[in-house]
Amino acid sequence: MTATLVASNVAGGYAHRTLFEGLDVTVAPGEVIGVVGANGAGKSTLLRILAGDLAPLEGTVSVAPADAFIGWLPQEHERVPGETVAAYLARRTGCAAATLAMETAAAALAESDTAADTYSRALDHWLATGAADLDERLPAVLADLGLDPQAVPPESTEMTSLSGGQAARVGLAALVLSRFDIVLLDEPTNDLDLDGLDRLERFISDLRGGVVLVSHDREFLARSVTRILELDLAQNTTTVFGGGYESYLEEREVGRRHRREQYDEFADKKADLVARARVQREWSSQGVRNAMRKAPDNDKNRRRAQTESSEKQAQKVRQMESRIARLEEVEEPRKEWTLQFTIGAAPRSSSVVATLDNAVVRQGDFVLGPVSLQVAAGERIGITGPNGAGKSTLLRLLLGRRKPDDGRAALGANIAVGEIDQARAEFSGPGRLLDRFEQQMPSWSTADVRTLLAKFGLGADHVERAVDGLSPGERTRAGMALLQARGVNVLVLDEPTNHLDLPAIEQLEQALETYDGALLLVTHDRRMLENVRLDRTWRVADGQVDQR
């Protein structure tokens, strides 16, 4: 069915903090609304409110018709230990909940005829979710997405056993298999390769229902959305921009420039009037003193001079103050917090950073190689390829973390590696962020560590938390802080834009522009591949590396 979702005067956040307020947006059939804003602005909170998973602090969310099926797919893949791929897909598509509701209603029907209406509604919803033929549709969809049901049996393969890329494809399968009337997507592009991104874009363009999505993938936004909803944490505003992503960028820049110009004009005018009023008051005081000094020595003339001068100047002062009061107040645009990021430099490495000579790696049925490659000092290489093609294996081989089964691998001298890996493994586990960072930088004082992390938006509350309690974006910023603290001459970035907000991505690109060491950049972010200066590109596919 076609459905419309309406949010009216919605405020979101938590008891101690409001993240946004006064939000009004209508999601009509066929619309794709992209939600953008800095990390912490409340984007995921908004999706939870729209999904009915979290109550708004104020305002209302309504959907018509009332029985419309809203699908919310959170940012994390929620891989529950022991849950199979099939069970995961049943849960994510809403089929599992619909089946349970129907079975419960059927059991009640057997005991009471008055439960017929409840059963009828549960049955209709069960059919609408596609639960009736989910098992039949599932194998073909998984195979189409590159997950062979014979190699990865959905009924027995646990989600926790999948790689990040495989889990992303299963998450995409949940979308394809779903029968949602309105779809809410939180960072759906994370871990998807170029083929997966293309499929996701085609799936969204073919949907008849409305879509609200949160994404920091600029090319995906440009290709997919019809409107942009901006949550501006600094200005405490929520704004809906018509048109697509590129139109939003232009309108936002014009709007920011106009707001600054309006404030500057107001501030200059007010400052001028205040200065003139001050001069008038000084003249008034000076005029009284002069009149009293020059007047004849009798009380009558002195009082008259004093009165006339005071009233004339006081009237001018009142007129000036009245003009100031009538000025229409223009609020100064708040200064946005921006990440200032540089990559620490280490002494230059040897002229050759890494060499592979007919190197082969075998992992079960997968074989990478034979591969012969060389990375020179200061060389900038982009690495692309489908998920599961061996990109991460290639990185481990180049960095000496995996010995080849055949052939030779050699690492140069004076190599100082800085890395943000796909799993953000340096910042995972139960320990405090502060402790984990100090372990990596033992020569730094606690005060220096706190100061640096604060510059990356990780304040007192964050550093005392266990790193597992941080969001993926916060763990990524911690990794960036570590790169700034360390000196590196070989930089390895494996999907660095996952979970970063747009300002942080732009800062990363700027930092890479001034970095002069060797760079190995693995990314499916098409805008980043265009914006970052690269000397060569390696495409990894079918266990081979094509050098361009």
C-alpha cells in the first residue's frame, strides 16, 4: 500500500539534553529524504522516533493509513550470537514478529470466537510482510547478491561468522526481501562495495513508498535523495531543503553567507548607533558644565542654562536609544565545531616500502595471487574491488602481518605504519578510551591525551567510557587522533569514511592532501576516490590485482 508519514513539531533527545526541536516533515510515497548533520546531531534518534521505537520529547508522529508497515534498519547489523542468516532476515524484514503475532492470535482464536478480528488483522499483516513466501524468495536474493546459498546455507550459517562485507550484503538482502510501506535506513552504505551500492541505489529508485535515510556517502546522496533534512546542531535548527543533494549544498552555502551578512550589517549598524549615543551623552554632560561655567553668577540664569542644555542633549540621547531599541535583533550565527586534523609525520622510510614477489596466500578455498607488487616511499595508491576479493588480505601481506604461502614478501626499513582498519580494532574492547590511548602513546601525559581527544570531539564523558560503548564514528575519530599523535610514513586506511560525518570526511581529505608519506587507501567512497590525489589504482578481483 502507499503510506504517508507526518512528523509535527517534533523534539528529540534525552531527558538531560534536547538534540533538535520544532521539526516538521512529511514523507510522501515515492519521496527519498536524506538526513544530514554532524555526529551527535540526533540523526539516528530521529529515525528511532519515526519508527516508533523512541517517544519524542514533544510533538507527534502519525502515519496514514494507521496500519502501514514501517521498516527501520539501524546502523549496526545487530549480529546476535547464535542467530542464523535466515533468522536474521526474518527478524529484519519484520516477518518473524508478524509470524509470532499471527500464531498468538490463532491460539487465542481457538479458545475464543471474539478473537476473530485480532486474528484477521494479524493474518493480513503477516501476508503484507511477505512472510508467507520468505523462505522461497530468500535463496535467489542471496545468490543474486553474491552469497551462494550452497556455500553459505542461510538456515545454518550464523551471522557472527560472516565478514563485514558479507554481513552488509545480508543487510541489503533484508531490504530487497522486505515489504515495507515506509523505509527508514541508518547508514545503509557502510561496508557495501561498488556493486552493492549500485544495487542499493536501484532498489531505492524502484520503491513506491517513502524513504528516510541517514548517510554520509556524498555520491549516494547525490544519486538517491529528492530532499534533504538538515539537523544543524550548532544553530539548533532543522531545515528541509527541496531538490537533491547538490542543490542542498548550494542553498546551504548561500543561506550561511546571507545569515552572516545580515548579522554583520545589524552588528555594524547597532555599534554605530551605540557610539553616537555615547557621544551625545558626553556632549550633554559637557554642555551642562560649560553652561554653568559661563553663566552669570546668579541662580536664575544658571538654572535656565543648565535646564535648556540638559533637555536638548537628553532628547537627542533618547532619540538615539529609541533607534537602537527599534532595531530588529539578528542573532549571531553560532560558530560550528570543526575537526582540525593533521597526520603526524615520521622520518622518511627506505625508498621501497614493501615488495611482493609472486606471493600467494591461501585461505580455505580462497587464493590470492600470485601477486608481484612494489610500494615506493611517498607513493599514493587507491585499492578497490568487491567485498571478499582479498583487499584486506593484500594489506596484511604488504605490512608483514601475514606470511605468503608461496613467493616472497619484504618490508622496507624505518617503516612507521599508521592505520585505520575496517573494524577499528585498535579501539575495541572493555577498557576505557583514555587507558587505551595512553597504552598507544606511553610517553604522553594524561592531560595531553585528554586535550588531544577533546579536539576530536571526544570530551570528558567519552574518555571515561569503555571503547565498546562508543559509537562507530567516535571510535573512528579516536583512530584519527592517534594518527595525529603518532609519526607515520606509511598510512593505511581501510574504508575510513564509514561512520564519519561529512565535515570529518572533508577534513580527512584535506589532511591527506598535505600528507607526504606512502598511502594505501581502500575505499568504496566514490567522491573520496575523486577528491584524493592518487598515483596509481589497484583493483583486486578474483584473487588477482590489476595495476593501473
